[in-house]
Amino acid sequence: EVETWSQLPQGSGLGVSSILAAAVLAAVSRCAGVRFSNASLTHLVLTLEQLLSTGGGYQDQVGGLYGGVQASVCAPGLPVRVEAFSLDDGAESAATGGARSELASFLDGHLFVMYTGISRLAKNLLQRVLRQWALRENGVTSTVAALRLNAVAMARALADKDAAQVGRCLETYWEQKKLMAPDAEPERVAKLREVMRPFVHGSSLCGAGGGGFLVAVKRPDVSLAHLRQVLKADPRTETLQWTVHTASIAPTGLDVRV
């Protein structure tokens, strides 16, 4: 019997299902005397999620399995081969108890997350996206190409530790995500983003969109306490069930203990 749990709400958009799948596969294989690399676990989760019919990509398990700030790439063709590489030279030192890396410290000072109070099922959104792709509708191929270019721009902005550019890339990503899934932004989320806009460089819903958590890059002169006051006082957002949380980069990834 395998028990799993998460302290996050269902439909958070934070990749919990993929990360839990990776944890289960790692734990069960360890009990069987097998040790899989993170790269192997990344591909095993892809297979498992197809068997469970939940679908999804590989970004969630990469984010959970590896520590620090990661970029992942997948060349065209079959079989799918995902490669992850670190953008964070100091992640290994931090994982072993050393000082926080410069990139992690930079992001700690700018990133925060907000729970929108809306739960959503990624599977439904993903099915609509895949249907568009199969039919080549609504310029989906050019949007996918633009997503890739924006990811490269984001990696460059992170390397430069340019908060404004990181925010712009995040904002661009959200606009591209809405092209992929036009119903990804409920009216309540649009109101939250509208009220927050003067205080952040950019924001985006996590995961497939539709609800769950939102991630944002705040401006350096903005405190989360002040942002909460603004959201509570604004008539557009005062009655919405949102919560604002600090966020930090985890230096370690998968941790299996026997």
C-alpha cells in the first residue's frame, strides 16, 4: 500500500501530480532494489501519466526532481529525450549546506505566488490544446515556436539577473498560454492581475492555467504586506478568496529516505 499526500490544494497548477508520481516511482523502485537517475524518472513519469490518461509535459517533474534553477530541452523526434541543465552554478553548494547562490538569492527577492482560490483540472485544458495542435488551428504552430524563443529569452534574463526582463518574459509567456488555451484566464484572475499590475514586472498563472496558483515578479520597492493591503482595499478583488505567499528556490530536488 502506497500513501501519498500534499499540503497544496487540488488543482494548484504547481505540478503536484507529476512530482508525486516521480516520488512514488522513486520510492517503489528503491524498495525493489533499483535506483533510477533523475533523467530516467523524468521519462518514467511521462509514461505513467499517459497510462493514467492525465497527459501533460515533462516540466513539472524536472522542476521537482532537480534542485536549483533548471532549463530543460527536448529535440524533435521520437523517442522523446528530455535533457535538463542547471542555470544556477551555486545550487550544488547550497544543497550541501553552503550559502544561497546568487541566482537563487536574486529570485528570492522578487518572486512570490498567489493562490487565486480557483481549483481547476489541467487535463481538460490540455485536451483542448492537443486538439488544436492536431488540427493545426488558431496559429498553434507559430505560438509553439514563439514559446520556445521566449524560453531562451527567459534563460538569458535569469543569467543576467534582470528582474524587469524576467517579468516581461513571464508576461509574454502568459499571453502565449492564452493563445494556446483561450479560456485559461477566468474573469476573477484577470481582475487580480489588473490590480497587481503596477506592483509587478509580470505575472502568469502556473501550470495549464484556469485557476490555481499565480507566480509574479514584484518590483524591488514593493512589499508583500503592502500588496495585500491594496488587494484587500480594491473593490475588484476585496471579496475574492486569494492568498499571497513568499516563494524561494529549493536548492535540493528529490530526497528518498529509507
